[in-house]
Amino acid sequence: MQTCQNCHVGHLHKKHIPYANWHASEFIVIQNMPAWQCDVCAYCEMDTEVINRLLPLLGPVTRPDPSQPRRILKSTPADPLRDELDPDHDRRHA
């Protein structure tokens, strides 16, 4: 069992956490990534072996490019038939 590098008191235990970071100007989220967490101070670090296998697939960690516009998700067009069947008529006219 490893001693925590942060508090030097607790021990690191294996845990699964979400990983989120920018790679090639894309924000990537991966659920259930192996990590190590201290039982005293809650310091958490990613499993280096897994990160070393993951980085060649995703590319280097980058920062978002502020000069590029953010993507806006396109909404689906309104469905007139669905509006006719909507029981809450006031919502359409608000």
C-alpha cells in the first residue's frame, strides 16, 4: 500500500473516477477511469499506467483555442403535428 504524497499520513486506495480533459481542442470525458485516492486527505491521482496507454489514442493534452467559436448544438425543428397533440396549449403561446 502506497503512502499519500500529499499528506504523508494516509494510504492510497484504488478507485474509479471520471476523467475529463482537453485533447486536440476537443473536451473528452471518460467514465470509470482507475485512480488512487488517499483515505485521509482525499488526494486523488490517475493511474499512470492507464494514462500512458490512453494518451497515444487521444493525443496530447491541450487547451481550448479561444479564437475558435464554440459549437452550438442545433435544435430540431418544431413538429407541427406534435404541437397539435400537446395538451398544454398555453406553453406554445407563452
